[in-house]
Amino acid sequence: MQIAILLYDQVTALDAVGPYEVLSRFPGARTVFVGEKLGEVRTDIGTLGMTVDATLDEVLRPDVVLVPGGIGQQQHMLDGQVHEWLRAVDEHTTWTTSICTGSLILAAAGLLTGRRATSHWVRRDDLARYGAVPMHRRVVFDGKYVTGGGVSAGIDMALTLVDLMGGSELAQAIQCGIEYDPHPPYDAGAPDKVDPAIVAQLLTYKDVIF
Amino acid sequence: MQIAILLYDQVTALDAVGPYEVLSRFPGARTVFVGEKLGEVRTDIGTLGMTVDATLDEVLRPDVVLVPGGIGQQQHMLDGQVHEWLRAVDEHTTWTTSICTGSLILAAAGLLTGRRATSHWVRRDDLARYGAVPMHRRVVFDGKYVTGGGVSAGIDMALTLVDLMGGSELAQAIQCGIEYDPHPPYDAGAPDKVDPAIVAQLLTYKDVIF
């Protein structure tokens, strides 16, 4: 099983690495980080470089494709090489997936038209502009299209996918292997769980970091 | 505030990227990925390259140092450049931290002697061999030494650190910003939460992946 994870400049690192850490442990999985150009991309914060190991035209039949989000997503909303590649590989994928604002790229490429999908909560409703049906959920399945919420949601999305593909024992083994027993200091991971002032503050960064 | 994250070949990506995604959002933080040599390291699974942007001798006074784990940790258990650097920077850090088996490197460098610490559950008890006091907890504080459990525990560790350094509003804002509202399909993130057969299976991989 080949899993292709798209990288581009200003991607959010955890969007890609969360699911990578889960899906790469699936028996027989071969993960490949793909992009328009070989070599390094820099993440949204700018202080981490990650390597594109294969160009888009070198990865033609991935079984799973995953599109992470990040502020750089805004550079991939017009049709072009990335959209063409997504539409082409989607014809053969078992699962076409995204995390965070990666779903906006999938939607702009025409792959989520009329489908239920999610995104980072700050950008979720923007999906409607591109023909998708925004759902206020952390992981949304619509046929083979699987979209996850913001940044860290990729871990849950990937574990859910492993559960479907390989069964509950495998999903639990991988979860236990990466010791994913979350205990954040606060229950503050969604906008309805924090003070409205925090939500308002985060929304002021909407065009800068999401 | 400078945050130095150590990279080395066969590091576990999420060990580094989980805390990076949280700590880099701390106002005024400058994160730098450091290593013995500039350029790319490959992660434990081998299919992701991450970039070392500064050599150890270029980062002499980080405020926070973070040592991730991964199978490559086993190559850094003998004294040498990495241990010397850790001891030198530790003299000035506000926080000296690790995730997963990174704590074994800190302990081998002599920085956790007599201190309470944690690690990946598969390797936790090994800490005693290097003079630390193993604790079966996800995040352990002992003075300025903060150690996290396996792989994904770095997100919780980093949020706890942000809470201490910047207060609860900031910790909640960052948590909400990365939408860390965990909903894994199973409650299976620790060895006492899964079938003993799964634990036994994971332990057979002990020397290969942990």
C-alpha cells in the first residue's frame, strides 16, 4: 500500500506528521512525501524543513493520498499541477484524505463537490464556497473521502482509517505504540470549549496563520 | 526565547513535531532544529527527511532544549559531542526536556541522576540503569527537567510547559489553535488499556522500533 503525503511551502508540520506517524506503521505501508519540486519545503512557522522525496509525476497510483493544511494552502487554491495530480490519483485511490485546511485544496480541485467534509474550525465554513458540505466534526467520512479537523486531528483521522483498513487490534496496537493517551492540561481543544475571548483572538489571526 | 530541538538520524518525527507545533506558537519563541551536522536527517521509519538548521556549536544558550526519541537514540548513549552539548547548554536552560526515549539520552549524559523521569512505556524502566527514577506518568517534572512519555506525549508535555511559562489562557489558545480535542477511536493509548496480547506483540518489536 502506497501512502502519498503532499508537501508544499508553509505546510503545517503536525498536519502531515501526525497521520504519517500512524499510517506508516500500517503493515506493508510505504509512505512517500510528494510535492511539485524535489527537496526541502519550509513549514508555516518557517523553522522546520521537510523533504519532498518524489515529484507529483513520479507518484501516479497511491492507494491513499493525504493533503495537509497550513497557511501555504492559500497558494494552492487555483487550478494547476497540484489540482491536476489530485484529480488524476483520486481516480485510483482507496482513500482520498486531508487534514485541516487541506480539505480546501481538495474541494477547490473539485473532489468534494456535494460531499460532507471538515477542516480547521476557523476555516470550516469556507468549504461551502468550493461546493462541499461543511460538517462540524473532527473526522468526516463521505465514501472514500476522509477529512480531518485542525492540525492535531490527523492523529485521530489516521487511527480511524487504520481501524477500518486493518481492524481494531491493529488500530489499538499502533495507538499504544505511539502512546496516544491524551492528557492535555485543559479541555480546550475546540472553540466551544474555551472562553469566547480566546476564540475572538484566534480569529484575528485567521488570514495569517490558518 | 530560543527553543532548541535536537535532531538525529532515526528520530521519531512526531516526538519532535508535536512539541514543535505547540512551543513554536509561544509569543517570541524562536525554534531551531539542531544536530551534529547541517542538513537532512531521516526519521526512524526512513521515509521522512527533516532539516538540521544549526550545528550544536552554533546554539550555545537555548532557553529550552528538547530531546526527542526514536530508535536512533541508541546511537547516542555513549559520551561524545551530543552529551557534551547537552551538559553545556543545560547549565543555562530554563527547561531541559525530552520526549519518549529522548530521556535515555538525557540520563546517559548524566542530567537525570537521582531525578524522577519518564520515557516511552516500553523503555521507561531502562531509565534506572542511567541513574534516573522511572515514573509511570505521561509528563514528569523534576525541577527544570521535564520528560514526556512515548511519541504523542510531547503535545501534552509542551502544552503543560506553555501553561507554566505563559499561563492558562495562552495554553488554551494554542490548544484550540491546533484543535487538540483528542477523540481516538479507542481508549488504547497505554499498556494497561489494551489486551495483554497487544502489549506482548509490541514488546517483541522493542529493539527494532523503540
